[in-house]
Amino acid sequence: MSDKVREPIKLDVNHMMSDIIGNEYGIGASEVDAMAAAAKAAQAAVQKNRGTGWLGWMELPYRQNEIVAKIEQTAVRVRERFEAFVVLGIGGSALGPIAVQQALNHQRWNDLPGEKRNGPKFYVEDNIDPERMASLLDVIDVKTTCFNIITKSGATAETMSQYLIISELLKKEVGEGWQEHIIATTDHERGNLIRLAKQEGFETFFIPDGVGGRFSELCPVGLLPAAVCGIDIRQMLAGAAAMDERCQSGDVWQNPALLEAVLQNIAMLTKKKNVQVVMPYADSLKYMADWFCQLWAESLGKNKTRKDEPVHCGQTPTKALGVTDQHSQLQLYTEGPFDKVITFLKVASFRSEVEIAYGCEEFCDVNFLSGKTLNKLIAAELSGTEYALYHAGRMSQVITLPEVNAHTLGQLIYFFEMATAYEGELLDIDAFNQPGVEESKLASYAVLGNRSGKYLAKAEEMKSRPELLKKYEL
């Protein structure tokens, strides 16, 4: 493998800093230095607890040789036997596989003829819209499809409702041996899905202890779908390990994920930048923004500190796509409220080069493009957007991938995960729970008629809401 494939990704924070964008809008290096001790303590706390509690994901780049070999063997079998591979999952069980597939494989993968694909058609069903499920069943043949059911608890209503639909269909359409069409990814000993897997004899992969959904892309949750579609999962893990090595320093100016956490902390708490827009200038990275949004929002949006003090913290992540959203959102970013940090994801070297043809000689504002490439055009558009934000006194930063490959994507995933863990320490919150999500689940299941234990109590509580008034329904 060439050295270029293994090049490190780069974080450029020039346009976050006051000596570049001005004292009124930027962060001073002295402000970062003032947080050096807190940053060092955050790094030390994360490092001390790695592999324990909900920091099990930190060890995923290592100690998975046996499971990776099993995943690769299963992936070969799936590719040989099935024409489609469907992930049934939601949240981190879906966003990670979608992002990795979009980043590392052909962007029109399912439209390629079979001989040009290094794997089956790939679908991720991460919602329960009935029309969506019906449309999936219109385009696949369940007799030639493998379904990967992903839920740690086996009680995720969305995923298990899909399982009930698909398993019933497989029993009807396939009959004996229908179980061979299902692979379960779940907890190794607890929950409904592992019991079903043992009962039915499903092939099973396990989500390691201490790995929550939004941190699960580098375990079988994400590695199996990637391997099925021919992605080099060993290089993804190697990239994550390379980033882990860069995160060993407690020096905020040496550890990129730690610097990122400190800058976003200052941006949030001091500069009132309550929104972070992740804006890839590459369609391959489009869904990395979606994956990041869950990671950042669910981890950091908390109402209490670890000391049980009210805090209501968190920076709202959102997504845009360059250059598409220059024509839909950039107006807001340059002239709207001073409440945003823009994080660009840049690709230094694309995997394709497309030259712009000569023509339109009579139109100088078109002909000047002739002979250039789309590669140069998208790079220029990013530079122009970055300058427009700078000119308007808006914070931005650039994360550059030398090229999009399994190694650099592994680096990027681990970088964001480490920055999130550090930010949790700086905010003194539990970055690994999601009580707000649990409240929604309780209410939803109570509405559906689950009358056991906590759901019954929630149903009674919900009755105390004020009656809705007709005058507010137009």
C-alpha cells in the first residue's frame, strides 16, 4: 500500500482564531492556553478509562483479528449467495453503514450491473415509514436477499417490527432454511434478539460490551456491512489506530481531537456558537455529516452534569453539502446570526478527474471554465466559501482527507469519537447515555398499548396533559 493512502488527515483551525479573523469574532490562542490544564485532565480521564464502562469503543482498532477474520469469511459467503444485502437497524446501527458505503464504494452502487459490483445490492432500512418498507419489497426478491438485523437490546421497536415483517415473509417465500437469510448483530448474552438467534440458529455477531450505538461503526455493526460490499475493514481499523496514536498526547496543540474539543467548547460557552454545520465538499462524505450529527447531538445534549447540576448544554449539529448548499444555506451562514461554526470536510485528491470540455466561446463567463477540471472547480468553490465566511467574520475550520479511502475514513471516524469523548469531559457530563431518547421510547410504547411496568406508569402520566384545544387547529 502506498504511503499516500496512509497519510494523516489534517485539522486546520486558522479561521477559528482571532489572529486570522479578528478579535471580535475569533478565539485567541491565549484562550486555548488557558484551558490547557482542563484539556490535559480531560485527555487523561479518557485515557485512564479506555476500554472500561462505555469507553469500550476505544479498543475497537485492536484485538479484533479473530472477529474480523470471521466477518470476512461471512462476507464472502454472502457475496456468493445473495443478490441483495439489507441492514435493518436505526440510529448508529444504520448511519455508520450508510456513511461508510457512500464514502468508499461507487456512488451509484445499486445501479451498477452485477459484474461491476464487488458485492450485492445494498440497502439500509433505518425508518418505519410503511411506504418505504413496501417500496423495498418491490425492488428485492427475499429469496435472494440476506437481512442483517442490528439491535443490541433486541427491544428496539423499529428494528424488531421490521424483523417480524421480514421473518414472516421469509417463512412464506423461502420455507425451510429461511433462517440462513438472517444475520443477527446483537449483545452476546442479553436481550430478545440473542434469544431469537439461539432459538432459530441465526448466524450471529456480537456488539462488544461498552460500545454504544453511535460509537459502534468499528465493530461488527459497521464492519460486516462494509465487508459484504468489498470494503477493506482492516484498513479502516488501521486508520482508527493511527488516529488513536495521535491522541495519546495531553498537549492541546499536539492532539487534534483534543484541540477540536477545546475550540468547540470555547465556541459554545464563550462565543455563543451554538450550531456546528458540517459541510463536506465531496459527495462521498455526504453521509459522514449525518453520522456526526447523531454522535455530537446525542452525546452532548444533556440537562445535568455528572454532579446532577442543571446544565442544558450541547451544540446543535447540522449538515450541508458543498457546493449544493452554497445555493441554499450559505446566505444564512454569511449574513445571519453569529451562532455557527462551519466545519468543512475537504478531499485533497479525488479518485476521479473530469475535464470540462471546450465550448461556448461567445460567452466569456462560461468559456473560462473550458480546459479546467471539476476537481479544480470544487476546490475553488470551497476556497470561495471559506473566504466569504472569513470576510463576514464567521468561524470555520477544515478537515482535509488526503484522499477518501478506508484508512483515512477510519481516522476521521475515530477523530470525531475522541473529540466527543473529550468534550464530554470538559462539560462534565455523561457523553454516553441518552435519557431524552429513552423518554420518547417510553411514551411511544405506552401509546401503542404496552401495559407492562414502566410503560403503564407512563401511560397514566400522559393522561395528565391538558386537553388540546380546537381553536389552535386550523
